Amino acid sequence: MRRWALGALLVTVGLVLTGCGEASPADQARDDARKKVEAAYRSIAGSPRIWPADALGRRAIEAGLEVLAIDGKESGNGEPGVTMVVIVLGHGAKHEFYGRVTDPVDLPFCFKLTFATMHKPYPPEPVDCAGHGNGPITFPPLPPPPVEPSNDAIREALAGVPPTVDAVRAALDKLDLDQRIRVDIAARDGAVGVGMLALGSYNERLGCTMVRVAPDGTIEVWGPSRVQFQPGELSCNGTEATGHAGITPPH
């Protein structure tokens, strides 16, 4: 009995050391490509909002994929949504005795990605790379994100300004803010609050600055953490600012 157990152990060790039973480099490359696409899909589909097709294409490129074709208008409103065909290189090789690597390969594989119903993942579908355009799609560069005013610039603009909505609005107008920064001002209990929400080219939230002018003129400026001003959390508005919303980081 011991001889049989020892023999089985030696066979297992021999298989490991010689690389027997290892997937072929091509199969390894296919598996590697699938894992890369699945990870990229999760990063693209993980944002719970409606995205236009070109934004999804840009996000796919940022995730390391090449986009061959896109069909549809926007995701998040149900099927058919947006579909795209992407291409990715998968890597494989033979692993021999003492870790020697031979016959490395980098092979292209194509997948169809679907973005339709919000919060519903669609597994990447392997497809033939042929018949999907004449090469990877490129997109023109987006304008740079809006430049948010510094805390010091805000304090300087509001210094000595009475705590009224009209006075605070007039003072902030002098900052000549980018039109992509949404400014909301509200008054409550003698204080004036300001929420400045910086938006990207697809109305994605990039930054939030909160301001509170107290009844005695004291000025407070803070920026909630990114987690705190995402959709479903703080709206980054003036009413929230009067109550110091987001001034304390989440635990």
C-alpha cells in the first residue's frame, strides 16, 4: 500500500516538474485574454449610471481594450443598450523544468460586450475578429476637466460679504467659474451654504466643494470625499452645505 502511495506521489511530482498536463500556450493565451476582458468589463460596467455609446468606448480603451465596433446609443435603459466588439492580446507559454519558459505567444482574441440594463452584468462573448471594421476605433480628445477654484480663492472672494444669498452669489460671480461647475446657493438659519459640483464631459461628477458663510461672517470651505458626493449620496448643494454635510470623512 505504501509503495502504491509513493508511486502516485512520484508521478504527480514528475508531472509538475516536467510541465506535463499544462495547457498549451494557445489555450493559456485564450484564458489570459478572457480574464483581461472580464476585468475590463467589470471596471466599465461598474458605474451605476446611463452612459452614451462613445463614453463606453472611451472607457474600454482606458481599460486596455481596443474597440473594433460599437452599436447602440446608451446603456442603463434596458436592452438592447450598447454592444461593442473589442480585441485583446492573450499571453501563453510553455513552462519547463526549473521554471524555464519557452514558446511564448501573444495571440489576439475578440469579444462582444453588452451594456444594457443597469446593475445587470452580461458575460463577455467570444466572437470571430473578422468582419468588424478596418481597425481599432479612435476618439477625438475630450476637453480638459474644469478647473475648480482653490479654497483660498473662495475665502478671498467671500471675505467681508454678508451672509445673504444675493451677496454670496455676486461675490462668487467674480471668480469666473467654468460653466461646467454647477453652483447651488441656499440660506438656512441665518447661514448661507454653497455647493460647487464640477462635471465632466458626460456629466459625471468630478469634484465637489462646499462653502458655509455663518451668520457672524465666518467662512468655512471643505471638499467631501469622492465617495460622499457620488450619485445616491450627497447632492453637493447649498442646503447640505448649511448643515456641514460631508465635512467629516466617512469612517
